[in-house]
Amino acid sequence: MHVVIAGAHGKIGLRLAALLASRGDVVTGVVRNPDHRADLEQAGAAVAVVDLESAGAGELAEHLTGADAVVFTAGAGPGSGVARKDTVDRAAAELLAEAARLAGVRRYLLVSSTGVDESLAPGADEVWAAYVAAKKAAEEALKATDLDWTILRPGALTDDPGTGRVLLAPPPVDRAEVTRDDTAAVLAALLDAPGTIGKVLELREGDDEVHEAIAAVSA
């Protein structure tokens, strides 16, 4: 399988790139900063340097030609303001969907966030509110396409070692943590799970082995 990861130098993206490459998949990592090339190549991925905040869909589509799937793991990240929550977390996700359509790539995995269906408390931080709104808008835009999409909403992410055991279920699910290792493992397994197409799935730490968890939600 040839998989293109947008935001491939992020903490989830880099883990996913290494995991896919280790199992024999062809991986292309899309990054904005050319200085990140070495880290991705060390993980086993080819690199496409594209600024998702300024590129057009046609430019990005050139890097998707021949791919079997795309995964959006990009995010504006800590320290970014309201504007970049929209240009990265929403607009770049929509750009990847349009580029996938142009390139004839049907499978699209979107890493979203838990909490996007909940009402924000009065006085909530404006940057957090913008982040939640951007993730929700990205989800709605993807649902409106005819792509073979799956939306994954991880809980609070940690850098603890993965356990290989998770809770994976449609919303609503109580808030809890999940490791980035296990999030990457679930994403890799979702690529092989057509039964999850068209589904929104919440991800937490749990008791089910990853493939068992995916088989359950694919039924």
C-alpha cells in the first residue's frame, strides 16, 4: 500500500510513517519544513515538501498520484493562534480531500479530536474554541465528500509507551487518555479495515487488542 501522510513530522505522523514503512508499505510524508526530511527518511518515508497553508489542490495532488490512501495528522500545534487553527486544522484537511479527489485517491483517514460535539463552557479559551471549531468543520467537510473516509478522535494524547490495547467506539465516549503509539497503530490498522469507512470513532486507552477493536466496530 502507498500511503501519503500530511503532517508527517508530527508526533503521530512520524510514528505512523515508521510503522507503515516497517511493515512494507510505501510512505510519502508531506511536510512544510525541508529540515524535517532527514527524520522522515530515517523512518523509511519519502518526503514531499509542501506548505499546506499556501499550496493549491493541484500542486498537492501531484504528490498523491498512485497513492492508495491519505492520512491527515497535521495540526497548527501548541503556541499557534486562532488564525492558524483554521488554516491548518480545517483548511489544510479540506485541501487534502480535494487533492485526493483530483488524484483519484479514495481512502482518507482524518485525525480529529474528542470533544468536537460538545458545547464549550462560557469563557472558554478562544484558541481552544477555534481549534474545536476547526476540527468540527474539517469533519463536516470530509463527510460531505464521496471519499472513503474514516474520522478518528483520540482522547488526550500522551507519549507513554503504547500498550496495544485500546477502546474504540462511536461517540459519545467518556474523556480519557490514549498514547500516540497506540493512535498510530490504530491508524495503520484502519487502512486495512474497509468496514470502518463512513464512521466516526473515538479512541481511548482500553482493554481490546487493536485489531480486535477494529473488527468490532467494522461489524
